[in-house]
Amino acid sequence: MKILYASCRYDPLNRDAGSGVDFNMHEAFKRLGCELRVIGPFKDRPSTLETLYRKVHRLFSRKLTAKFSVAYLQRCAKLVDQTAAEYRPDAIFTHNLIPLVYSRSTVPVIYKTDAVMANTHEQWPTYSRLELQRMLRWERKALNRTTLVITASHWAEESLVKDYGVPRSRILVLPVPSSLPVEVIPDDISRTAPTRDDLRLIAVAKNALMKGTGIAIDAVKLLQSRGVKVCLRVVGQDGENSAGIEYKGLYRKSDPDQLREYVANYQWAHLLVHPSRVDSAGIVCSEAAAFGVPTITNATGGLATTVQDGVTGIVLPRGSEADAYADTIEKILDHADEYKRMSYNARERYLSELNWQSAGQKILEVFRKLSIKDQIVVERSKSPSKADQ
């Protein structure tokens, strides 16, 4: 299968770009025998007029303008369309709406989006009303251009159906897989259950506010006040260490030594604590699952799809505070068998679903079925009716 990988924002040849999704998706397609051509990434160079508009917008609103300029969208679509006409791929794959908004190519499109603007903005409203409407129009145009929409959660799926009118038959819900290379994942795991005398927690996030790092820290302090000997490693952030709190900083996964150090944090931990306030998928939950580490999180965004409540971890109500996390973790300390069951289930889900090989196979399988179905419809529409004969 020939795929034109339209990478307008993140470089799929760079493991550290974005969250590594483009890199891993590209590698998965390669391992599955696809022929690939990459176009991009490109820098956004807004026109003089749009640059002036953004400056004026800032004078009247503290909210953000649209993520991309119109000039950028037009330029990317033109380059992708030109390359598609020359390369003649079976499909265009993109992890962003950028090349689709102004595209005129007739090549089938596989569009991967962790979330859509309608429900993302409800979760974290950062754009002005006018700019939100612009992006919603762009998103609808991109979705109308798409053969298969891949999204990371049922939360996003419902918005695609309700807010955008995308047929459910053209949506594939695919929890975002672990971003870690398979060579650092152990063949076998053996985890001991945490106790009140030995509880090791990990929080993995770059953005402390959006990902709720402060909630995780407050939960640790509550547990300490209840006599639990607990240590929390905060990965992805710098900070001042204190009793039971250790900041590990940011790691580059493209560096073998830093990758090993990063992975060692999952191997050390009993539980991942992920009290995110904004999250479309929770890729770190899938990383933790690779090591049999259950996740304690809340039903923000797509997290209730990535983590199966009571199966691979615990999903608290959206917006839960530190006491809810502390209470839940303390219950786990009293039920070693329950912890071991969730640990086993998390690992099994990684092996069956939360890895890029499985994700790539599923994407190609569903896309081929849709392509065959579309071709049949086209052929039928071209066949002469009895009235024409």
C-alpha cells in the first residue's frame, strides 16, 4: 500500500517531535510493509495581513487566535495535492487537519485526530469566539474530505457524530498506544503489590497545571499524614525536591541513555497518578500499561477510554481533587489481589491493543474495508439503470 504521509506540523522521522505519535505511526506503517513518502513538516508563515490581524486581536481579547494561518493551510494543501498527483498514493495520511482544509485531491484520506475542537474547547476554552468558529469551519471541511477518521476515545467519537455529523461507520476509536520503542519493553513483568510501608507513585507530564501535578502532590501529602510511606517521582518537570517528592526533569527519548532512565521510572513505580484537567488521550497511561503499572486518573476528555475503570486502573469522576486520589490509593493498599489483577490487565491490554503494531494493522484493515465499500458504491453509480438501457 502506498501512503503519502502529510506531516505538516511534526516530523515523523523525529522521535521527540510532539508526543512521538507521528514517529511511531510512520514506523508502524513501515513495519507493515507500506511504501511511504513524507511531505513536511512546514513552518507557519502568516501573511502580512494576518500578522496584523493577530496583533489587533490581542489588543481586544486575551483569548488566542486560531492555531494556524490561512496562508499556511493553503500552502500545505497545495503542496500535498501536487505531491499526491505525482506520487499517486493509495491514501493520504495526516495527524492534523492542516493539509485537508483547502485540499482538492481526490485521493482517499486517513485522518488521525486525538480530539476535536468542539469538545476540546469545552474542556479548556482558550480561543476567542470568532477564532473558535473559524477553526470549527476548518475542521468540518477537513472531516468532509476524509474517508476514515481515527480518534483516541469514545468522548471524541460522540462529538464527531453529534457536532460534525460524521457517520459512525467512518470512525475508528483507537486508544493512543505507548510511545516507547518495543526494545525497551520487558518480555515479562513481575510486580509486587504496594504496601503502607512501600508505596511508589509516578506522575508524568510536562505541563503541571493542565496535567494536575499539584493534585498528585497534595494526594501524597495526605497519604503521608495517614502514615503511608510514599514517594512520588514527577517526570517531565523540574522543581524543588521535598519529603517524598522527587523531580526527575524532562527526558529525550531519542537519546538511548535518557530513554533507559525514563523507562526506569515506570519499572520502579507501583502506580501512575494522572489527575489531568485537560487530556484527549493520556499517552503516558499507555506507557505505564506496558510495564503493568495501573493508572489512577479521572474522566477528563478521553482518559476513560485509555484507562478501563476497575480493569486497568481507576477512573475517578472528572475534576476529582486530591482527597479522592488519596482515598482510592489507600484502598488499593488494602487489596493486594486487586492491584495484581489490574497490573496484569494493564499489561495484557498493552500487548493486545496499546501498541503501534496492533494500531497500524487495525487502521489499514478498516481503511481497506471502507475503500472497497466506496469503490462498490462508485461502480454502482456508474452502472446504467434499466431506464437508461
